[in-house]
Amino acid sequence: MSYSKKELLKLPLEERRELASDLLDSILVDESQPIAEWKKELITERINLDKANPANGTEWAELRKKYFAQ
């Protein structure tokens, strides 16, 4: 089953976050390079903070505008 980018961008925020996380995991995790324990702890901490306070985050569009605007 395939999806268009347009369809995916219409998903609810939480589903898009989960999808983005899964996509990043699929390209960033190199099984031959172990992840340091401190990095795992930091990632877990940040994920838990986001889940506990989802409204405290900043939308990607806002960050992109602030830091990558030309």
C-alpha cells in the first residue's frame, strides 16, 4: 500500500510524530554501530518529556522559519 506525501501530512499530529520517528529510526540506526548508553538515556528522556507535555514542543514549520529562513 502506498501513500502520497499530501495524505501523510493530513494525519493527526501524534501519528505524524510516530511516523517521523519510525522513518528516522529506519535510516539512522546502523546495527553495526552500537548506540552509547548515555545517548539512549537522553533519547528516552526526551521522548518521555514530549509524550508527557506534547503542547510544549515547537512545530517543525516554526523552527524551519526561525532557523532556516533565507
